[in-house]
Amino acid sequence: MSGKETPAVIALRRAKLDHRVHDLGEEGVPDDDRGYGLAAAAAMDVAAERIFKTILVQHDRLAVAIVPVTTTVDLKAVAKALGVKKVSVAKPADAERSTGMVVGGISPIGQRKRLDTVLDDSAMDHERVFVSGGRRGLELELAPAALVEATKATVARIRRED
């Protein structure tokens, strides 16, 4: 499997969902004081609000929250969207074991097993958004509706402005 043929890319191709792969290199972009997501936005010359990060959360099982890199996840809002009392951020080892991907490159698409997923509603404000392609330095560009279809996501406001 080449660097571009991650499980996320394969899943999108098999589902016949329109997407574009942006390969920023194996090392990605320098993780400077802006954080990886903002540095990736600058490297691709894309508005940072269109770059979304994948955060695994834990309640009685793992779930996925997808929010813009310009914000933080509101755990209470995620719990509400999932219909549970409380969630916490998953331990990195649990996230990696469940998804088969390394923290910093976890894609919401193509995970080993489908997890309940919540996408922040701000994604719907954009024609196309970006999410990790399953390894650091690989970004997937797709329509928010395609992201919802690929992940079977619930759409809700789950971001907290910093």
C-alpha cells in the first residue's frame, strides 16, 4: 500500500465519494507554535476554518468528534449529541488500537470499526472541508455531505471557540 493508499482513501474510493488527496509529505508540515492543523492550512493556502481535526472520545465505548482546528471540542455537547451523560478524551493508546492509525494522523474515515461520529455543524458552511487521510501529512478534501456519508456522522454544534 503506497503512502496515499490509506484505509481512508480506499474507503472513499470504494464508496465512490468525490474527494481529493493532498500529500504534504511523510513528515507533513512543521508542527510549529500554531499547531499542526493551522500549519497545514498555511501550507495548503486554505482557510483554517476548513481544516477539521479528529478527536476520539470515550464513554462506555469510543466515539469520534470532528471539529475545526481553530476551535476545541465541547465534550458536553458531544455527549449530548451522542445521547450519553458524559464523555472524555480517549487515551492515545486506545485511539490508536481502535482506529489502526497513529495519533496526529487519525482519519474519521476508514477506521478498523465504525464508531459513532459527530461532525461539528460549521462544516456545513463550506463547500469542501479537509480531514486527515490516515497518516500525518495526508489530507483529504471532500464535501461535508460526503464526510457525513462516509462516517455516518450526526451533525451538531460541538465546538467551543477559544
